Amino acid sequence: MTKMIILAIESSCDDTAASVVEMTDNSRRILSGCVNSQIKTHALYGGVVPEIASREHIEHISAVVKEALDRSGVSLSDIEAVGVTYSPGLIGSLLVGVSFAKSLAFALGVPLIPVEHIKGHAAAAYFTSDTLVPPFLALVVSGGHTSLYSVKTYTEFDEIGSTRDDAAGEAFDKVGRMIGLPYPGGAAMDRLAAEGFEKYPDGIGKIKFPSPAISDGTLDFSFSGLKTFALNLINTECQKHSLKDGKDLPHEVRCCIAAGFTKAITDGIASKLSSAIDMTGYKKIVVAGGVAANSHLRAAAEKCVTEHGAELFIPPVSLCGDNGAMIGAQAYFEYMSDVSAATCLNAFASEDGAQTAAEEGKDGIIRKAAL
Ligand code: KG4
Ligand code: ZN
């Protein structure tokens, strides 16, 4: 049994996160976690401003890592590896985490382990049960992704379905903004929808949002039609009420829009999840990513997975959004699969960029198993 204490860093977007995890072949423990969220800063602009994000990471990363170490009860000399997100994400943000992780690993003389952000999201589910081992089906729903993966081993993910345009989280944020919710609108949309379902079921029934599940036999999604439908609906409602801005619409109307939109997204995702379970035959299903915090999606996933006689592994809400622990968990399994990084590890904004660099042997990643 190989036990490892890993310090992991995540800085791919607007959260500076660090965590210390203790991993073995059959147990996963989070010793600490610390996150500095930049939401308040970016909310002023209605979305993430990449340059500001990089600067905030630079400002906070030392304190976040120190706090994670202090809370973990272990000392720097107990750290046996440093894990870090190197792709995909905002390049300036990723570079801050990668540079910091490199320096720390180098100074401590321990391995540096590169982690893909999406695999990290799925890995958050390992903390829900020590019995979760691949193969399994993973649905990752975040601000940048809505994808279904056949997870063959701890490190091999085959994408079997994805969004052709916006991600679900992006759609939540954009529609939230149209009805006056501050960035990021996902969590506030969740609450507004809950109020809509409870108080105004008749109003919701009158709106027929299009489904984001593409009906062409694939496992792909499209959220742009749903977003345009919401925009047109909000404009029509504004005209009806002689208003200029969706934020001023009556509370009941905003609740019904949030609920109708949430229902369309959760029904669409559950329908593709159902097809994916049928197609793959997997009995272990992981649902992860920032949008997996959505209470309606959690309920829809539970229902769908139970109906298939399968078992759902969904991280607690605290591990759905970006965090260091998920990167620590995946870092352990990457290392166990003989993956580590040289000090020339680079960061990549897109999965395609990372893939091309890997094929050319220019990403700084050492894959012993591939030799
Ligand atoms: O995974 P994440 O923290 O960052 C990315 O990797 O993108 O996901 C952030 C996304 C945002 O779009 C946010 O609005 C959404 O997750 N989100 C939610 C909820 N909580 C966060 N969306 C719907 N309902 C929620 N409760
Ligand atoms: Zn994320």
C-alpha cells in the first residue's frame, strides 16, 4: 500500500486553491483545504477578467498554500509530492499555479505532478467513497465543460459526449445576468428556481424551453438555443411590462424563468446521462464540476441513476467548485500511473494545445508508462 501526502494547487480560473491530501490505494483523506475566491472582484465586470485573475492569484497564492499547510497539521517536510493543474484554463492563471508548484517541488526535492482540470473535477468523487474505482461513467458539468466520459482507468478518460457550444455553467451565468443576478449566477439561479418550483408551478408550465440534449443519437449537448430562447422570452416579458431591463421584471416572472430554464437543463442532462448509462452499461456513475452543486441537477441525477439500478457518486457541494483536494486526488493516481513533470512543465489554455504539445514531447510531462 503506497501512502502519499500531497500538496495540491489549483489556479485555472478565478479561485486560488490549495489542499493537503493523504492518499493510499484504498483510502482518500482531505487533511486541509483553502480557497481564495475572486468572485467579488470579477462580479464588478460581470465575468472573469483574465489579467485581473492572474494578478489576484499572484497576490494570494503564497498565503493560500501556507494556510492549507497550517490547517493540515503536517509540515512542509512531510509533503511527498506537489500536484498542480496545468490545463485547461486561463493561461495567465494557470501559469501562476504551475510556477509556484514547480518552485515548491524543486525546493522540497519532491515530484511535481501535472493534473488536467477536468480529471480533477471527476476525482473529487473519490472522496465520497473509498470503494469508487474505475471503470465508471463521469459527467463533468462546469463553467467551461459539459462532457460525458468513459473513465477506463484512473488516468484514461474517453470523451463520449460534450457540448457543441456553451457549457451548462456558462448558460446559467448568462441567463442569470439577463435577469439581474450578479456573476456567477449559477447558485442564485438555483435558489430562484427552487422558489419558482414551490410557488409558481402554473407559470412555469406555460413556458416551453427547448432541450439542450441534441436528438441525433449522439451524447452531445447544445445550450445556445436555450440561451437565445431565454433572451427572447425576457425581451418579450420586458415589453409586456414596459421595462428596459430583465432585472426589473416582477419577482414571480424571474422565478418562473429561472425554474423553466433549470428544468430544461436538468431534464436535458438527465436524458443524455440515461442514454450514456444504457450505451456503456456502467453501474458506477460520477457527476462532478461546479454545476453539480445545483440542487435540481443533483436530484435529477439521483433519480436517473437509481432508475438504472446504478450507483451515484457525487461530491459534496464544497468539492463541486474548483478546489485543491480534487487536484490532489488525481495527482496521486497520475503518479501511481508513472506520470510526473520536469521543471520545464508548461501550462496550456486548451485541451487541444496540451494534446499537441504532448504529441511533440514538448509539454514537460514525463510518462514512464508510455516508454
Ligand atoms: O467547476 P467550476 O467551479 O469552474 C469551472 O471549471 O468552470 O464551475 C463554475 C460554474 C459557474 O458557471 C457557476 O455559476 C456554476 O458552476 N455553479 C452552479 C451552481 N453553483 C455553481 N450552477 C448551477 N447551480 C449551482 N448551484
Ligand atoms: Zn472547474
